Amino acid sequence: MGARMALELARSGASVRVWNRSREKAEDVRRAFVAEKCAVGGDVSVVDAPEDVARMSEVTFAMLADPHAAKEVAKSFAGGLSEARESGTRTRTYVDCSTVDGAAGEETSALMSRHGVDFLAAPVSGGWREAAKGELLFICGGERRAFDAAAPLLDVMGSRKWFVGDTPTHAARAKLMLQIMMGNVVAALGEMHGLSERCGLDTDAVLDMLSHSAMGSPLTTAKGKLMRSRDFSPNFQVYLQQKDLRLALELGDELEYAMPISAATNQQYLRAKSLGYANSDFAAIAAAYATDSASESP
């Protein structure tokens, strides 16, 4: 996700400084941009640490897999802020595009505030394919000034953006609402697909009927094809969808709000993970319903 977002920014003419916990992945971004031979004036350079990004950049985007990683990288970034001020670079805005819980976002916001940096939580909806096409959806919450500073760059990487509230918690919770629906819909699709196979129906016909019915959608059509072909090359992985459902369930617990459907769905994603599909596309939840799932492997 982060690699494709960085490439979109560079293609637009931005000067992009890239850091990744696995340096080779950052080098891949630089090599990919060089290979394109873009003539728009942008560039990509790889730096050694988040502190270097803080020193060299005015707007920083973070894209991490979970709350722990998001907070650790933010702390490292903050460690370079004093040097950034001494060098004369005004570090203005930190945008975290990770899907995390509200508490993690608030912690990062407080950290950035102590260092005089505006913070925006902007979790994305969409996978790496949408990122590669600049079609991500950004759900934003935090300081309005940070949103205004980031907005032109968000428009480069995405097709829509929403400012849903003045705290990171607003953004985190709004994003989880989408993940609840997406996770449950694809789980229901996997259950339907497995039952169709079990009773000997033509699953191609069933999926075609679904796509032309009131329940059809681009999501069910795309994931149905993956289930039918058992091609689970990842766009959005099982472990990420399960992490998001876990965060949603924790929110439900916090608010004393029962979520029995999501709780049952979460168990099926955990089962898919246990079968070896953690890094497969989350359509692989179908494997948790398959007749011979215990003997399947990715």
C-alpha cells in the first residue's frame, strides 16, 4: 500500500522521501520510479530512518499494518523533530493512513502536538490495486489545518476523501464501520459459496445470479470469482481483515454494544488464518467453509 501511494505522489511531481522497516522494499519503490522515466519532475529517494523523514519533509504519510507498528514508527519520527527544527525545515503535518483504534490515534496525535506538528488520522479504504490507480478513499479526522495541508496530496492518491470529525477517534471509528460491513459481507459470500458446492449447485450460475440481483455488488462479484477459482492472490489480506474486526469488537465491548454477527465472522477469519491463509486475500475465508478445508493449504 505505502509503496504504491509513494509512487503516485512521485508521479504527480512530488519529491518523495521513502523509509520502510524493510529497506529493500523502499529501494524497490525508488527503482520502480526510475524505470518509469517520468518527466514530471518528481523524485524518490530512500532514507535510513523515520528521523530522516522528519528532518527532510514537510508532510509525512505513514502506512502501517497495526496499532503497535503505527505508534512505534511515530515515536521514531518524533525523535528526529528537534533536528528538523535546528536545520530550518518546518515539519508541519503527519498523516497516519493506518487502520488503528481510536486510542492509538489519540496517542500519536498527543505525541505530535508536543512537538508542534499537526496530526491527521486518514485511514484508507481500498487495497493495493486501488492504491496503484490513485483510487483510494480517505476517512479523515483530526486537526482541520492538517487536513487542509494534506488534501492536495490525498487527491493525488485517492478518488474521494471525507473529514468526519476533529479527533483521530472519529476517523478510526468511521473506518471500522466499513470494515465491519466488508468483513461480514465477504464471510457471508464464502458461506453461501461453500453451501452451493456442498449441495451440488453450479456455483458459476449461483454467482452470476447474485451479481444480477439486488444483493450483487462489485465486492461480491470480485470476491466470488476468487472463491470460484481459488485464486487468493492478495489485494487485502485475511490477517488485516481479522485485525480490523478485532478492533471493531473491542469498540463494541468498550461501548457495551453486542456484535454477535461480527463475532461469529471473526472466528471464521481466525479459522482461515489457522489453515495457513493469513497472507492470502481475505476471500480465502471461503476455505474456512470448504468441505475438505482441514486438508487444504494456500
